Amino acid sequence: MRLHAAIAVVLGVGLAATGAQAQCAFDQSVPNANAVLIETQPEVTIDFTDEFRLDDVRVVSLDDKAVWPTDWARPSQEVRQTAFRMTQPLPPGKYLVEWNGYLRRHHHADGGSIAFTVAKAGEIPPVTPAAAGTAAAAPRAGSGSPYPMLLGAAGRPKDQ
């Protein structure tokens, strides 16, 4: 009987710990997670589930770890959405949009990353007009991991 009680306690603690991850501020983005883009200076939009103090947003090349310049400006108040563009064209390759800040409603720091690829010219198969309209109108949520940027950014200088 004590063994059953101990197992119940362990499972309860484990479930409570995973419930905290469900409080992530990220809702959806354009581009979608793992999208393949033709445009070299796309508009990036990130939607949040709650008002969020957004402290940093950057676009990082996974190929050479370079940070690409954007026109993003830190907002003076909490936001539910942010949008920006690259100020220089992105060459073909893999990129991450990284963001972090503070979710006051849930009393914790929050952040994440959204992976996308800029394709080489001619690498994208032709898309029918009907499929293009459907894909553009349906942004999806990100990779599902609420804290990848915060976990990976602890030892990295901000100006990288």
C-alpha cells in the first residue's frame, strides 16, 4: 500500500512539473516553425498568448552563428505580438528567430526559437495558387519546446 502511495506522489510531482511548461507565452508565428522560404527579407511575426515583456529578439544563422540585423525595436510596454523584417537579405541557409522576455502573469522568464530555412533559388517546387493561399492564411505554432533559447543562451554574449 505504501508503494502505491509513493508512486502516486512521484507521478503527481512529475505531472505538476510538466504543467509549468504549458504556461509558455508563445502562440504562433510567421514564418511557421521549420518553414522553407523563398523571400530573403521576410516579415517575421510572433504572437503571444498573454501580455509579454519582450526583452530581446534576434535572427541567427545556424550555418555560421552570425546575428542578422533587423528593424526590431524593444517595446516600451508588454505586447501580445511583435513584427519585424531583416534589414539585409538572408542568403540561403538555416536560421533561428530567438526571443526572450518575462511573462508577468505567470511570474517567470520565457523565450523560444523558431527555425526556418531560406531556400536557394529554384529549390522550391512550384505551388498551385489554391495551396499558396491556404498555406499563407494558416500560421502554426512553433516547435513545442517552450524554453530552447533560454537554455542555450546562458553562456552566449548578447552581441553575437
